[in-house]
Amino acid sequence: MRILLVEDEPGVVLTLTDLLVDEGHEVESATCGLSGLSLAKQKAFDLIILDVMLPGKSGLDVCSELRQIGNDTAILMLTAKTQVVDRVVGLKLGADDYLSKPFDPAELLARVEALLRRVAKRKPGSRSSSLLRYRFGEVEIDFQSMLVLKDGAPVSLASKELSLLQYLIEYRGQTVPREILLKTVWDYQADVNSRTIDVHIAWLRQKLEDYPQNPRYIQTVRGVGYRFMP
């Protein structure tokens, strides 16, 4: 799983990074609220570990801004042991869980794994995916029956087109890099490259966007990948 760690204490960053990497996760880190928010907007993560007390922008503000733009990545907040108010406010702003400092590494790993299990159930192709139906504009999608309607009329999507669309919608509001799409939708098949992704995106726009040349929902982030904006 891809984890973003937003923490300004170097010792904590080093300790948590080692712990999570040893568990097989991929970890990126940021040392201030502004850089953490920027990374969370640009890349797709499965979990964000977010300290409340950060320079530049507090963890509470970062959490609030991510939820306001529709980013629903799981968030585990790290709070000072005595700051009950921070924990309450964080949960109200959309955090999924919190852990008080100082914490036991085993407890942190247990909470991380619990949150990641929830994330795994929402992955495209999972039978227990929470994304069973979705609507945007005049488009309605039933992922279980693979039925797509636009203005009430059926739209034919190939299975890869639907899988690609589902993944982008799962991470709506976030920029998903091409390499992540290659890994998750195409499983790094030998005959698939970035051009293949671009072609499938173009087909989706032609079929679902009102103005494919100026797409409203399926947006390009130059040099990085694509983003679905609700």
C-alpha cells in the first residue's frame, strides 16, 4: 500500500518509515502541512498519517481541505496525548482514526493495518467494493452489472475502460500517476504502455464527456497522470 507520512519530527519520520517499509508498504513523507497537502493532491495514496502540529499549515487544516475537495483517502491523525479537542475536531473534519503521542509501534501498525483493510475492500475488482454505483452529470454507472447510462441511453464500455474509470472515481479528486494505472488496471502487462492509457482515456471522454476536447470530469495532469473531478 502507498502511505503518505506528514510529520515534522525527523526521529518520528525515520522510525515510522522503517516500520512501515518493513511491513511491505511504500512510504513518502512531507515535513510541513503545505508540502503534505500538495503531495496528497498530486498523487494517489491508500493512507495518510497526519500529525496535527505541523509548520505552515496544521494537520487539521490539511484534513479539512482534502475532504472539501472530495479526497476520501483514509487519514490517521497523530495528536498530543493531552489534546482531546484536537482528536474530536479531527474526527469531525473527516479523519478516520487517531493515535496519541507517544505511541507504541505495535499499536500504530495495528491501526494502520485496520485502516488499510478497509481501503482494500474498496479497490476496483473487489467483491466488497464500496463503489457499486456512481453518478456524475448525466452519467449513471452500475459497476456490478457493468451498466452505463448517459442521458438515460446505454453506453458501451469495454471492461478495461470501466476498470480504469472505476479506479479514477475511487480516487476522485486525486491525481493518479500513469505508473499506478499501469500497475493496478493493467497489472504491468508487457504490451501496455502510457500510450495505451491515453487512448483509453480518450475513448472514455468521447463516450461520457459532453465536450471531450475540454473535459470536465476526466482531467489530464501534464507529466503525471489523470484525475477524476466530481
